Amino acid sequence: MTTIKTGELLTAYCTRKRIYKSALARKTGIDYQSLIKYLKSETLRLDILLKLSEGLSHNFIMDIAVQLPANYTTDAPIDQTAANKIEALERKIELLEAEKQVLIQLFGGKVGNL
């Protein structure tokens, strides 16, 4: 069974980003004592985690998701932007290679190494 300690995840983030707990409590509207309890807790309710994510503009849900095994399924849409850009660049490389070969044939290799 996968165990993800959300309190440790939040505490590590706050330490790394030097976020004051009092400021975080004010920004999220969470009582300071409750926030301290959440940071020490092993688990958090999703609504609390979402409130903290919004307050810090950080996706803690994704931080948790990437810790799950890769073979788990999801209904989340996959961002294909990078894959589409790579595919377009690969097509452009092929086109440029073909154009290079045409220029080499036209100039008979006299121009040097293109």
C-alpha cells in the first residue's frame, strides 16, 4: 500500500519556500492552530489540501499523484502539447534534410559541407 504523508509534504514545501505558518494561516483563512495540526498530520482531507494549494498557488494534488505507481489509470486529459511540438519538429527536420540533399545534388557537392 502506498503511503503519502501529506503533512510532511506540506511542511517540506513551506520549509523549502520559507513560508511562515502565520502568513499561510492568514492567507488561507485557516486557524493557526489547525494549520499546525495539519502540518503534523499524516493525512489531510482533500478540501483542506485544495485550500492550501490555492493559498500557495501550488498543486499539491499533482505532487501526490506523481508518487503513485505509473501503472495506475487516470481519467485526466493528457497534455499533448509537447508531443505535438516534437512531432512537428521531427517533420521539419525531415524536410530540411530532404532540402539539403537537393541542394547537394544541385551544386554537385562543390559548396563544401552543408
